[in-house]
Amino acid sequence: MFRLWSTIIKDLRILTRDKVGLTLMFLMPVVLTIVITSVQNGTFEMVNNNKVAIILDNRDADASAGGSASASRELVKTIEEAGMFTIAERGPYKNEQEVRDQMYKKEILVAVVIPPTYSQDVMARAQSVARKALKDISGEKNTASGEGDSLAPLQLLYHPTLQLSFRRSIEGALGSVLQVVQSKYIVKSLYKAINEENIPDSVESQIVGQQTEIIPVAVSRDGNRGNPNATQHNIPAWTVFAMFFIVISLGSSIVREKRSGSFLRLRTLPTHFGVAMVSKQITYILITLLQAVVIFGLGIFLFPHIGLPALILPGDITALVLVTLLCGWCATSFAICVGVYANTQEQANGFGAVSIVLLAAIGGLLVPSFAMPEGFRYIMKLSPLHWCMEAYYGLFLEGGKLGDILMNIIPLLVITLAFQVVAWWGLKRKRLV
């Protein structure tokens, strides 16, 4: 035990001299966590809370003529009431180029152009549907022509930087708005054709205005998790990233000891080489635990003071500690493996840094797993960072317990043992043990 403790003290002293390694292990993850979480939290708020500023160019002839019952006016009103959009600029503009210039001038990403015949088309469509419906009810033969079946399309102008997923959300919201307006006019036409009078506002609101409410609920195992936020997503992810970046310090340390002959001198002493390897693993596992405490502490104590959501710890703290230990052990095993096979510190640093970024990318740390191509989803399971993050997400996002994440812990343990075996085989092959 004394030999092990002495070796741990030696490794800690070596570590405290590695200023660059300590910076990469602590300062870099802290900065990344704060910056990336702030950026993604702004995206969450933009999508969920803030309204999208749009330019509205209403070229409808009925609206230009001052028609109070124009469908385009109803459309504009419905867009404003939809809750997703705020009309920053209104037309009409002379041409499409003027709309484009206004978008760049005002830095607005979306513009909607209502065609000149919109009101006429909506009225014709409503009357056509009403005639067809009444003829079906009366049993008359439907001899109506296709007049009124087509509508002039709205034009959606968007900035090239607008992401496809966000543009699809805008298109879906506008499609719902258009459907509401068309449904209103169809109901009005049917009511007037049947009752020979205009529909009262109270009846119209009962028919068209009352819609089934949608209540979004995040599905969690414990039933106590709220809607996931940027903090709950980013803190576990960057904690795992920070843990694996100990490869820069630990890998270089092993290379230095190999080149200085320390491993060979250990063979001449009355001790086992395994003591030195166990010492390094204990030392750096403690470092990974400290990294987790620092980053979790940021989420709990600092984030609420800088306008970010606070981190909510899982209910099963025992499972959280166990997952953190396993993640730290896996990161330490990987770093030892890199240090054993690297011949120079440059090789250890270069390969270690690049491999962590690649493993993070294919593991779903940088790109969500559901957004990956089908082929990459199988490769993703080879990345230890994937299983680390899945175990953390099972606790932080799903509110699971230890039994719920066993299927993530077992592959992580297998990969860790594989790193241990490969590292030991490398030491034997190089006759260092």
C-alpha cells in the first residue's frame, strides 16, 4: 500500500508540472461548456419562445382596393395571431428585388409574398367547395367544372443561411395559417348557401375557432423531468469530452517515462510494474471526478447567474457517481493505450487530440445521433464517448435509475476492458513489462 501511495504522490507531482495539460483538462472544458450552452440556449429560446421576424408583401388586389372582407387581410390577421411570427416590415413593394434588398438591409431572414389574386382565388375555392358539397347532399349530379380548385401559391423568400429544419418549421406554420383562412371562407360559403344569410360571428368562432389543444410533455422514466434545455444537454456532453482530453497529459507522461527508461528501471526494483499502472489510473480517475464536479458545479451554481437554465441533477446520485467513475476509467484506459503505442510526445498529443474529436463526432457528441446517416449509426456504437453520453442522458434527460442504464454501462465496461488488454499487450510487445 505504501508503494502505491508513493507512486500516486509521484504522479500527482508530475501532473502539477504539466501546465498545458491542466489547462486542457479544466479551463478548456469550462469555456466550451459556457460558450456552447449559451449559444444553444439562445437557439432553444428562438425556436420555443421568440417570434420570427418576417417581411409581409401583400400584393392582393382586394386589399389594395380597401376591401374590408379580403382574404389577404384575414390571412395577415391570422399570421399575427399564430404566435410564431412578428411582422417587421409591410409592403406592398414594387417588385421582388425590392423585397430582397429590404431583407438584407433589415437583416430579416424570411419574407412572405401574397399574390395579387389571393382573395379572388380563396373566394372562388370556397364557393366551388360549397357547391360540390350541396350537390352531394341533394343527390344531384356534380357537373361543376374545375373552376376554383386551384390557388395561386404564396412565395416564401428566405435567407440562404436559414437552416432547412427551421425553414420547414416556418413552412409548416404558414401552411396551418393558410388552412385556417381557407376553412373560414368555406364555412362562410356553406352557411350562406344553406341559410341564405351571413354566418354570425359566434357560430363562426364555434365552428372554426375551437381547436383541440396540444400539450407537449417530455417522456421521462421518473415523470419528474421537465422539457429538456440546453444545460441538461450540454453539461453531460462536455463533461465526457473533458474526461477524454486527459489523453494529452497522461499519454505524454507515459511516453516520457518510456523514453527516459523509467519503465525499465522499475523492472530492477523489488516491486511490480502493475503498481505503477494502477497508480496512474487512480490518479487520473480522481482528475476526471474533479472535472465532473467542476463542470456540474458550473451548471448548478454559475449558470443561473448568467441567464442560463440551472443543471438539475438526477434523482439516483449513486448511479451518477458510478457512471462518472466508469467514464473516467474508460478515458484513463484510452489515454494509457495511446501513451503505450506512441513513440513521441508529438505523436501522443496529435493522435490523442484528433482521435477524441473524431470519436466525439461519430459518438453523437457534436452531431445528434438521429441526424446521422444510417451507416454511421452502427459505427457510432464503437465510440466509447457514445456510451458515456447515453448513460449520462439516461440519468439527466430521461430521469432513469441504475437499472435503466445498464445496457449503456455494459458496452462501456467492455470497451474499457478492451483498452486495458490492448495496452497491456503493447507493453509486453515492447518488453516494458
